[in-house]
Amino acid sequence: MLLILAIVQNEDAGNLLDGLIGRDYRLTRIQTVGGFLQEGNVTVLAVIEDRQLEDALGIIQANCHSRQYYVNVVPALSEASIIATPYPIEVEVGGATVFVFDVVRLERI
Ligand code: 2BA
């Protein structure tokens, strides 16, 4: 048994959950926040059989897309600059960040 922990963008979460549930995967969805952008994202937890891994990863790949975001960065003040002018930087957020763990035991009580 394996635990898939997938962090995905809010925009993709609905389709991803529909895709996984449509194939009878059991899962939990958690609203989370990325540490870098401080924006909401979604973490999906699903315990699966080992043989289902490629299928589950395929569903994630088909439904989760990378996107470009622009965030304003405020430069550090130096003695030469009186006003720190924010400037945008481009950040590419991946379709999904996926961790796969071995599950020793699953109990439903
Ligand atoms: P965030 O932490 O908000 O990161 C959003 C995007 O910002 C990242 O996309 C990456 O392109 C960029 N980024 C993150 N940290 C950076 C840094 N120190 N310097 C420069 N750019 C940085 P992704 O890599 O696709 O990650 C998307 C989201 O997945 C992350 O949102 C975070 O919630 C999660 N994540 C990614 N890697 C992780 C890890 N090793 N452990 C735990 N969560 C992770």
C-alpha cells in the first residue's frame, strides 16, 4: 500500500478529485497554503494499492497544469535608495508536487 500526497493548485483540484473519485479512489482533500507564495492550494491524500500508482499519477498529470504567476517583490532598502519600489517577478507553479510513501498498515475503526 502507498500513500500519495499531492499538492495541487486550487484551479485544478475539482477536476482532479472528479477524476480520482470517478476511478473509485478513496481520498481526503485539505485546504493548504504554500510557504513561498502564501497562496491557497489543495493537498490530496489517497491510500492506494501499489499496482494503482501509475494510474493515479496519470490522472494527476492529466488534470494538473503548471501556470505562471507574478508576485511583487520589495527590494531591500540601501543607503542609496530612499524609496523601495516593488517589482514583479515571474514564478512558475508546477502542475503538482507529489510525494509517495509506503503505508505499513491501514485501519478503519
Ligand atoms: P509555494 O511554496 O507557494 O511555492 C510556489 C512556487 O514558488 C513553487 O512551485 C516554485 O516555483 C516557487 N518557489 C517555492 N519556493 C521557492 C524558493 N525558495 N525560491 C524560489 N522559488 C520558489 P512548485 O515547486 O510547483 O510548488 C508548488 C507548491 O507545492 C508550493 O507552493 C508548496 O505548497 C508545495 N511544495 C513544493 N515543494 C515542496 C516541498 N519540497 N515540500 C513541501 N511542499 C512543497
